Amino acid sequence: TDPALIDGPFIGFNPIPVVTDPLFDDVIVPPGYIATPFFSWGDPVESDAVDWLPDASNSWQEQLKQAGDNHDGMHFFAFPGEPDRGLLVINHEYSNPTLHPEGIKIINNRRHPDDVKKEQAAHGLSVIEVCQSADGIWHRVYPSAYNRRITAFTPMQLSGPVAGHESVKTMADMDGKTVLGTLNNCANGFTPWGTYLACEENWHNYFVNHDETDYQQRVSHHRYGISTSPLAKNYGWNTVDPRFDATPVPEAAHLGYVNEPNRFGWVVEIDPFEPDSVPIKRTAFGRFSRECVAPALAENGQMAFYSGDDTRGEYIYKFVPSQRYDETVPQRNRNLLDDGVLYVARFDDNGQGEWLALHHGNNGLTVANGFEDQQSVLINARAAADRLGATPMDRPEWAAVNPNNRDVYVSLTNNHLRGSEFEINAANPRADNHHGQIITLREHNNDPAATAFEWELFVLAGEKENSASAPNLTGNIQGDIFSSPDGLGFDADGRLWILTDYDDDEPVMASMGCNQMLCADPVTREIKRFLVGPRGCEITGITWSPDYTTLWVNVQHPGISYPASDGQTRPRSTTVIIRKNDGGVIGT
Ligand code: FEO
Ligand code: CA
Ligand code: CA
Ligand code: CA
């Protein structure tokens, strides 16, 4: 919508204050709005699921049919021609120790196999059907043939340039084309042809390679920080499930599971409307700690998908499909994501920028430099981007595209090593950057396929000017303060919604309070606080009903007892549903 056509103020709610009560255990929204828990860890998803047990004693087999843990990126898809009926697709990024009655147990350096299976069952995604009743309220539909859990066990197809390549073959998959599961699905993307794009973020935390010599030589392991310790960080699956031990086994076919980590870090395309469909890992997007894929679509059908690689000093990428989207030929779009060019961003201090293509044979991406072929460029995208001179950023998280002008907004959440390990530059201007910034990119001629762009800093998060804090903690926010922008989303009118993820401990707690969601006007840069979540949570994942009068947002890993909020019940990651009492558009 052209903002000039909107009735009343662009951002019409009265902002709420920070909440610094260390025992805050609820969700608050502005006067005139209501926020209600909608879908929590353990809720039944597939038919015949059992109810969640508050002592966390549900078995791994029961967990397979229930909502997973750590709700993150999500998207609402309306059924074609039925705006009052749809599917919500929700990532379950990882699992908390609260998944088990007594937390994580490691006995004789081993996990219990059933505990690991429960964690694997709590990863992945949920697809849930929702419908709107006559009073405008959205409800879950249960049972439904569309309700589906995807987990770390679900068979998936590898597709695109890397499928079948030597470097993705394992002793269990001699063809290099079938992977079990998706892991650490953080932010997300979606397509205009009605599919969901799950993104594999911190997959390296699940793998080990004990062979230090091999590890140092294997770029696909060490450039991504796979562990060399006996216990993988999340949380020692390798001790009972051999495919998470990527130490080479000389006598085994394809050295055992040394290539298993190469089968994660991709974009996974899922068709929620076909409950039996096999998810597809699209390897043309390249492999890194894939935060998200925010789509841009030009009038001529040209698309681009923008991604962060959320690690300190990593890069911003975009993938440009070779073919244009054509809504008149639905079948042709089905493999649009298998062919295209992966680019990485260089930000020059003069406000200009360039997209550098990760093309084998060009700009040093050669056999002599260790890149055998285009497949090894895609698998080792970080190392390829190093060579191209991309700009190391302050932990790039979500991207979002303004529907009014296709400007791309990327959150750079924080980086306390800026100014020491990483050089200060205009795009990452603060040493010891605790609060982060949001950067805006404008493609040359507004063309998603452009290789040149202009950029500017949209906002530096942090304290108000003249606060008592150190100078590097001071931001330039016009309006309500926050730290560590993470999730981003645009509604149809072009309001930018900002979701935060910081440690809500002292001293940040004293000024910023619990994690929050804010609403920004991209033109005036005014920012107003819309929601505060319970202590210990991050706010992440955002989507709307087709008329934008209902918003869903995720409360991830709440710390006390939300959503029961009784001070006793174990906390559960929860999708929250928000409505305006008068049924109006959220944010007006
Ligand atoms: Fe899962 Fe980058 O946050
Ligand atoms: Ca998270
Ligand atoms: Ca995140
Ligand atoms: Ca984060």
C-alpha cells in the first residue's frame, strides 16, 4: 500500500514501556490489542498425538507427533481462493534441556539413545491447519490431513548442483541424494508459488571430527567450526548416532560419515499443501550458517533471495535464480531454485556496494586455490567469499524486503569482537558492538538481479544519547530503545517489524528489559515498542493472516513458566496470536 493512502497514522498504537521486572512471565501488547498463546511445544500436531505432559515424560515416539521445541521462523499460507483457511508452517530450531524430565544427562561420556531421539524428534518443523471463525478469530484445525511434523528423521532429497556429488556421499547414502532431516531451522523464506523455505543455521554444532589433522585440512569442517571434542555442542548426539561423528573412517565407503556435515547448511523447500511431499534441499543457494532467505520479486518476475550467515564476521549473500517466476506456468517454478547465481556482498565505505559472484574459475575460485569445481565453491561458500573480498559483518541475521520499494533491510545483531578481531568500517562502525544495527540495501535500478547497490545504516540500536553508558553503547534510535535486532518482517503497508534477541541479564536488563518487538516507519525512522515477552525468551518469527488483522509471533525459550505463567509449570516455546480488539489491521 502507498503509505499516503492509509487512513490515520501509519503507526497508530500507543507504544509500551520496557519491562525490567526480572520475574516478568507474560506477553504484553499496547492497549486495544490482545495477545494469546496459540501453539506450544508438545501440543498435538499429527493425528493420534497424545497430550503434552508437564513433567516432560512424553516418549520420543510421542514427541514425533507433537509440536517441536524452540519455535522460530514461520509463515502463513492461505488456501488458494480461501482467505479464511490456511496452513501455518513453523520452524523448531533446536531443543532445550527442559525437553527432558531432568535435563541433559551425560553418563560415561554418552547420551541416552532415547533422549537423543527425543531431541531429534523435537527439531524440524510443524505444519498446522488454521481457520477463521465468523467472529474473525483464528483457530487450529485438529485433526487435519495437512497437520505434519518434519523432524531430524524425515527423508529429504538433495537437489541442484551439489546433488550426487562425491562430497555429499556417505556410507549410508552412496548416491549422495537422500538426507535424513533438517537441523537448526532459524529464520525462513517463502515463495510466491506457495512453498516454505526452511534454513539450516547452526548445524555445525551437531557434528564432531576427532581427527585433528584431517579437520585442519578439511575446509568444509574447520571453516564452519565443527567440533573436535568428544561431545558435539548440541548435545553429544555423536555419542550414540554415528552419522553425527564426521571423523573419517578409512575402511568405510566414502570414509563413513565424513561428508554428512556437507549435507546441512542449505535451504529446504517444503510444500505444505502436499503432506506426503519429500522436502528438497536446494544446493544452488550455497552452504553456510543459513539464517534466512528473504524473497524479492520484480514486476517482470525476476527474483532474488537475501540471506545472512549468522556468525561474527560472516557475510550477507543473495541467490538470483536464472529463470524468472511465471505465475501462469506453475510447474516451471517448481525447480526455479535449482539454477542461479550465488553472490556475496562487499560494502564500501562510500555507501556503494557490489555483489560478488561465487563462480568457479573466476576471481581466484580455481583448482589451484583448492576449489575443484562449482560444487566445492557452493559447499565451501564461506571460503569462496573470503577470497572474493566480501565484507565481514556484525552477525547478519534476518533480511526483509520493503513491499513499497524493494529496499532490503538486514539486521546485524551484535559483535563484541568488532574493533579487535574485525576491523571497523562504515557498515560496521562500532567497536565492541553490543547492541547491533540494521542496514538497508537498495539495488541498482531496483533490479533484484543487479550486481551494484547503495547502502545506508537504517538505525544503530542501543541507549539514547547522553546515557551514562559507554559511548559504543549509544545508538541513534528515534523512539523506543532496544538491543540486538534479529527477526525482521514487513507487513503489506510497509511497516517494518523488528524482533530482538539479547541476553536479558544485567546490565542490559536494567535499561532494555525483556526481549521485545517494535514497529518502525521506514520513511520517518520512528520506532515504537509493540510487544514485550517473558523473561529469558527471545522474540522471533512473524507472519500475518491475509488481511493483516491477525499477527502470529514466536516466544522462543521463555525462562520461567510461560505460557502457564504460574511460576511453576515448565516453560514452553509458544506461538502467540495477536488481534486488535476492533478487528483492525495490526499496527494501525
Ligand atoms: Fe538462530 Fe541467528 O539466530
Ligand atoms: Ca534463537
Ligand atoms: Ca535468530
Ligand atoms: Ca539471534
